[in-house]
Amino acid sequence: MAEKVADATSYGRLRTFLEAEELTERRLTAEWLAGRLGIPLRSCGALLDQLAREGVVHRHSRADDAPWFDVVPPSPRTGFRRFLLGIVVMAICAGVVGTGAMLHHIFWFALGLTVGFLIAFAWLDWELNTRV
């Protein structure tokens, strides 16, 4: 159980480091990142492979050399898409709340408000945790 928690913490630290630092011009290896972040080497290699599957980094390898990774820069339109998606989600939320309020019954209004906020926050959380 403690190993799973440590892996989740290591994943978060590694992903935060890759997104926060300016590493677009540097070849990243599991050894360098493990030493820099204090993550076990085996875990760091597995986490980098997972991040490569998610599209956060791009994996390069040769038969005689250890694999190295490049950080994939985010799309320049990602911020605009997220903003637009936030506007759409808030409009849906307002529509659900408005519909509940028009029914003139407090139960339907409360239900509409709850469902609207659940949809809004779940959708925004999903969008912010995935790389578009």
C-alpha cells in the first residue's frame, strides 16, 4: 500500500516538474530525473513510460543506448479551448439551474443546482487533468 502511495506521489512530482520547468531543449533520461527528484530509478523509468503513453513526453531510443525523452510542448490553442469549454460548461450549468427554478418547486431547483454544479466541476476537472 505504501508503495502505491509513493508511486502516486512520485508521478505527481515528476509531472509537476516536467510542466513547471523549461525543459524543451534538454534530453531527459530516467537517471537524470531520478537523481534530480530523488525518485527510485526503476519507478522513474516506469513513470516516464506512462507519461509517454499519455503524450506528455516523447520517447526516443536506440538499440545501444538508454532511452531519452523530450517534453511535448502544449498546443498554443489549449488555453483558448479550455476557456471556451469553461464558458460552455457554465452555460449548461446555468441552463440546468434556470430550468429547475422555472418549475417553481424548491426540490427541482435544488436538484438542478446540484446536477449543474456536478457536471460543471467534473467536466472542468477532467479537462484540466488531461492534455489536449
